[in-house]
Amino acid sequence: MPANDTIIEMEGIRKVYDTGKIQVEALRGIDLNISQGEFVAIVGPSGSGKSTLMNLIGCLDTPTAGVYRLSGQLVAGMKKDELATIRNRRVGFIFQNFNLLPQITAYENVEMPLLFGGVPRRERRNRIEELMERVGLKDRMEHKPTELSGGQMQRVAVARALAMDPDILLADEPTGNLDTSSGGDIMELFHELWEQGGTMLVITHDAALARRAARQVEIQDGLITRNTVGTGAGPAASE
Amino acid sequence: MARPRFLVLQLFLRSSRVQKKRAILTIAAIAWGTLALLLLLAFGEGLGLSLGKAWAGMGTDIAVIWPGETTVPWKGLPAGRAIRPRIDDIRALKERVPGLVGVSGEIIRWGTNFTHGDTTVNGPVKGVSTVWGQLRNQIPVAGGRFLNPLDDAQRRRVVFLGTDLATELFGEEDPIGESILIDKVPYTVIGVLIDKIMFGNYSGMDADHAIIPIRTLHAQYGSDRLSVLVLKPENRSGMKQALSEVAQVLSAKYGFDPEDDRVLGTWDTVETGKIRDNFLLGIKLFLSIIGVLTLTVGGIGVANIMYAVVKERTREIGVKMALGARSHWVTGPIVLEGLTYTLLGGLTGLVVATILVFVLSLIPTGDSMALDALGKPTLSPAIAATAAGVLGIIGLLAGYFPARRAASVEPAETLRYE
Ligand SMILES: Nc1ncnc2c1ncn2[C@@H]1O[C@H](COP(=O)(O)OP(=O)(O)OP(=O)(O)O)[C@@H](O)[C@H]1O
Ligand SMILES: [Mg+2]
């Protein structure tokens, strides 16, 4: 049995993409446990299966084989709408290209998961204001994504990911589209969130950024090749 | 946990908009289809109304009987005998055939001279029983009346004129209360028939004849053999029974085989009305099918635009799914959007159709019988409801299939970074 504070529990996870002729085995047997309050960096070469792993963790996709428990709950065999609820409540996604909806304001973007979660209007407003304050964009709530800088967009995306107070934040190359300084700001923000008790999983190519995480998991060719627990790294460890 | 109210509506309002131009084109296509459907239905309705009115002009659910000759021997009597019922037989029929609104005889004299002042017009005069006016829808214009039982009993010399005959004799003058000569015998005009469209007729149009009490005609001309019998059952389903009983009564008196259907030539308007109604239904059905097909083309346009929308918004849909949207929160707004375009187009079509039908109603038909018969396109609540129903179904379908495609979006696939 997993400890009470285990959020991610994976055993022998395999993922095969069947594209008709060719079968791509993106993950070939992943065992991974992540506990409450951990800050994990996932590193590895391009095409090694990092994004695939994140999609499985976030229940955007389902594994071909293996056992996956999210917060103790077995994910296999769930219906589409149940998976949608899990994505809404338990995980927060942050993407390399932000994936904000361009036609609505930052406020409405952050509101989206709250709408899906059935949060009443007034509570939504309070929550959004609190989140936008936290990411330092309280004065940009009525702006559309196109009126924001890349760094600001990603901070809106972080606010959106945090909206439903998920068990874990999943970020796929969150700084990949940002310049060094905004990228640094985002990592700073992650670090703060982690220090406040959040659980983070960040995929990155950037070794320097990865070193900020307390734990690094390296994936190569669909398998975990390194799983190191650092010495409690902090922002200072980056340079 | 409770969902916010109108979540689908909120999501619809927040989804990205399609290009204005494309939306307008789609709405225009639906408007055109709706217009076509509405106008065709309105045309069918107008045609039906005018046909119904025109046929009712002769009287509804009546039967007309022409006495003829026997074609088979009967109880020692040879074939080929002419059967001619008399005025008195009407009373017998009234007494012996139950379930009738009325039965009337009709004696027609062709080539009668009608004179008023210097004008003499030639035409038919008909002697009829009082109830004939009711059976044959002889509605008088204001100020006049039809024959009454006293006119008949007292053999009064009173006459009820057809519209055209009255105009020929009197011109613009009001004929009521005036005097005319019928074959040199003076009569008082007691009423004039209203101007009516009339499709069915036997022995001429009502507008051209003069009607006098049947006993008055007998007194003047001496003839008491009926040219025609007209009857109407209380219930249209009783027509067959009534006709057969009439045959029984007359057969007993005049000696002919009641099954010999050449003796009494019969025009049963209930029967012919059924055929006419079916024909009209066929026309209406044909018109609606064309209309619905035109509208369907518009619906395909909407479906097309919604497919394009789903394709363009694949990422948006993927993002919403990643944030926890259930599939009907993704499909709902798309169905709603398709429905919105359809209903907007439908509304536009309805407005234009209403205006057009109104404008058409202002154009006078003049004296054209053909235009009169076609009637005026008429929009009824039933037509509006039909169009709304068809639009609703088309709109839902036009949204449903694209929405299904949206629901099949694989979020992981769409969110891969390119
Ligand atoms: N939907 C898919 N269909 C087919 N093959 C896929 C699909 N998604 C990923 N793959 C394949 O699976 C393997 C792992 O892909 P994945 O995106 O997880 O790699 P990654 O580690 O995230 O790479 P990168 O660092 O470039 O983002 C690759 O070989 C990729 O081509
Ligand atoms: Mg990737």
C-alpha cells in the first residue's frame, strides 16, 4: 500500500502509439512514485517520452499497460467524464506554448477550470483575484492573452493551473518559449509554490533549471535511467 | 457539486467567433431556404383556401341527381323508359328519407327572357324549393333575401337574381324591390346573390340564373317534372345511405331497379371532395418537400461552417478538455452555435416572407379568374410552426454532427507542441 502522502504511483507503465503501420513504444515500463510536496524535474533527450509520461500522469491519455494510481485512486477503467473531473480537480497543466484561449481575457481564462468545477460566481471572483495577485498580474486581469508578454502569459497559465487547487502541477517545458529572465521568473514562482507546500513536476531540457528541483528523473528511450534525490536544492543552486 | 447555471450558454458566449462574412453567408443561405419554404407553404395554403372557397360556392357535402332512363327491365316494365319525378315527390322524399338537412327539386327552363326597362337578357330560370338556397349556398347581398316557404306556398312572383344577370339588367342600379318581366310576366326582385367564386357547376353558373319558387314556375309554365334533385345529409358520412334511400323511394313509385345506376345520375360532392382534398394535399406535400430540400441545403451550409469551426478550434477544445471540461460542455456550445445561425437565418427568412406575402396581398387580382383561383399566399400559425420545427431539426442536426467530431478530439494529441 502506498503511503498516505503518495500522489503519483506508477508501476510498469507502458505506452504504445499505434499509428497504423508503425507502432511507437514511447514508454517501455515506467515505475515512478511522487509524494506530496516533492519538486521533481523530468529531463531527457527529445523524443524520450517525457511529454507522453506527463500526459499519462495528467490523465489526458491512458497507458497501454501498467498500474497508475493518482492520489490513491486507480485511474484505469474510468469513464471519459470521470477523467475530465480528475483533470479538473487533481492536476494543473502548464504548457510550453501557454495554451491560453486567445479570445477571452486573462480573468476568464483563469475562470475556465472554476466554471468546470462548479464554483459559484462570487467564489470564482475571489479565487481569481487571489491567484492573479499571487502571480503578480492583478492589474492585467482584463487583458487578452495577445496583449500580454510571454512571461505574463505563462503566469496567467500558472494561475489557471492553480485555480482548482490541484494535488499536483504538471509543467511541460514551461520556460521553453521564454527568454532567460522571464524563464527565471517562472522557475522562481514554481519554487515559491513548492515552498508553500505544492507538489510540482516540471519537464525541462535546461539542466540549470532542472538543478533547482529537489529531485531529478531522467528518461531515455522510454525508460527511467536516473532518479536522483538532491540535497534540497533551492534558487541559490541555479548558478 | 452544483454546476453553474447555463454553463453551456456561458461557454458558448466565450468560445471564439467565426468570421463575420462566413457567418453572414451561412445565415443568408438559411434565410433563403426558410423564405422558399414559407412562400411555398403560403402559396399552397392560399391555393387550398381559394379552392375550398370556390368549391364551397356550389354548396358543401351535397349530391346532385339527374333523372335519366332505365337500362334494365323491371317487374315486367321494359328498359329505356325515362323516369321524371314530380314536384310532389320532394315531399315524399322529405318524409321517407331520414337524416337529411334538406332535399330540393329544381326545374330549369333555358332560353327565358328577362326584361327590365329596355334591357332584355336571355338566360335560365330555375324553380326551386326554399331549402335549395341553403343547400346551394345562395347568400344574398345586404338588403335582400332568398325565397321563403310562403313565397312557394302562395306562388308569389318573386325572383332571386344571380350577380351577373342582375348587373346586366340593372347596371349600377339597386335591383332589390324593382320589378322585372320573366317571359312577359312581372316579378319582384327580392334578392341578389353575392359575388362568389364557383368551381363546380351543373347547368350553368349561379351568377347567370334567376331563381323563383318552384310552384310559381309550375303555375306560369305548367311543367312539374324535376330537371334535377339536390340533397344534403346531416352528416357527410350519411351520404351513401341517403342516396340509396332516395333511389328506393323513387323506384317504388316509378318502377325501376334501384340498382340501375343510370336512372339517377348522381354527383356526390363528398366523394369528389375527397379526391380534390387528396389532390390538394399532394400539391402541398410537393411544395413542402421542395421547401424543405432548399432549407436542407442551407442546413448543410451550417453543418459545413461548424465542421470548419471544430477544425479551427481543435486546440481550444483540447485545452478545455485538459482543464476538465466534460464532453457535453464541449459539444453543447457547438450545437448551440449551429442552432443560433439556423434560427437567425430562419428569423430573417420569416421577416422577409411576411413582408412579401403582405406586399402580394396588396396586388389586386383584377378580373383574372386564374389569379382568383390561385388565391393569395397565406401565412398561418401552422405554417410558421412547421417552418420553426423544420428549422429546429435542421439546426440541431447541423450542430450535432460537427459537435460529435469535437467530442472525439484527443486532447493529448492536440496539445502536443508543434
Ligand atoms: N500521438 C503520437 N502518435 C505517435 N507517436 C507519438 C505520439 N506522441 C508521441 N509520439 C512518439 O512518442 C515518442 C515520445 O514522444 P514525447 O512527445 O513523449 O517525447 P518528449 O520526450 O516529450 O520529446 P520533446 O523533448 O521533444 O518534447 C516520440 O518518438 C514520438 O514521436
Ligand atoms: Mg515533449
